[in-house]
Amino acid sequence: MRAELSVIIPTLDASVALPQTLSALMEGLEAGLVRELIISDGGSGDATRAMADEVGAVWVSGAPSRGGQLRRGVAASGGAWLLVLHADTVLPEGWSGVVGRQMSRGRPGYFRLGFDAEGLAPTLVAGWANLRSRVFGLPYGDQGLLVSRSEYDAVGGYLDIPLMEDVAIARALGRRLEGMPLRVRTSAARYARDGWMRRGMRNLMLLLRYLCGARPERLRARY
């Protein structure tokens, strides 16, 4: 398998979650799929830089804005395909084969969402996210995004905005974006802190306001 995949991870004080995410990526290196890892940082003050250096990642730094960080990260990469992950999203075993097959099909894709927590609330929130992705074509960034460089460039890439950059690019890719048959595991820490239903409803309201034309800069204060 030819190494043509660039993995881009935006970070900001991500040293707690990042080790598991990096460990899961090793499968892609061993399979000869991953060309490089780009860490696009927004000003971390913890051990994130040391972790990036330890695994030989390319380090890119700039202002803390996820859209801007992703845009800079992609600009620093050289792969024909891009896999964008959040720092607390862990890929499942077997992901390299699924991603390789998706690349061979030439279609952008995303994973199903799961959480590192059990119970009714995590099941409901993940279920809604997967339904939203499948029916409306709006996966969030914590589900990962696989896209070819040519298609990324064709839709204008990530917007330099602090929030909803994932929704914006999903809308630009449209119905070409496909769900891949594996589930990632994303940290439930923010939901556990804020309350599952409360945070889920807040995220839904932010999405609706964005789709109705609210500026991401204003929405960021409510996130």
C-alpha cells in the first residue's frame, strides 16, 4: 500500500488525550498507508509539543482557532489524501484497511461516532450524531474526515473560523461524503462535565443557529 495519507490533528493542551490517538495511528504506519503526521497547535502550554516531537510529527503553530489550525495543518502536508482527526478521537482496530478502501473508491468519508463511556446518555447522543450524519450529511470533526487533496482544494478547504469549520466543509463536500463502516471512540469528558443532555441540546442549537446564518465568532462564546 502506498504511503499517500497525511494525518492532521489540531491541538491545544492535548497531552492527556493525545497518547491514545497517536497509538492508534501506528496501525497506518505499519500498513504503509500514512505518509506523515501534522500537529497544528494553537498555543499549548503542556507536553503536547514533546509528544509530537517524540513520534516525529511535523509541528505547525499559530493562533488558537480550529478552522485556522486545520487550514495551516493541511497547507503544511504533502499527501494526496488527508485524514483530519481531533486530538481526543481514537481510531478503531482495522481502520487502515477501511480508509485504504475508501481512498481507492475516490470518495471522501467519515466514521461513525462512539464515546469512551457507557450508558443510555452516551448511546443516545452518539445515535443522534450518526443519524444526523447519515440523513443530513453533517458529520462533526470528532468523527474524523477523510478527503483527497484535490477535492479539499476544489471546495476551498477549511474556513478560518473558530467553530463550525467541520460543518462548513461537510456542506461543501455535499452528498459525495460517505459514512465508513467503523466507529471511532471520542472522549466524553466535556459531556460528563456539562451534562449529556444539556451539552447535546446546546450543540444542536448552535448548529441550527449556524445554519440560519449566525456568525461562528458569535457562536464560539456559547460553545
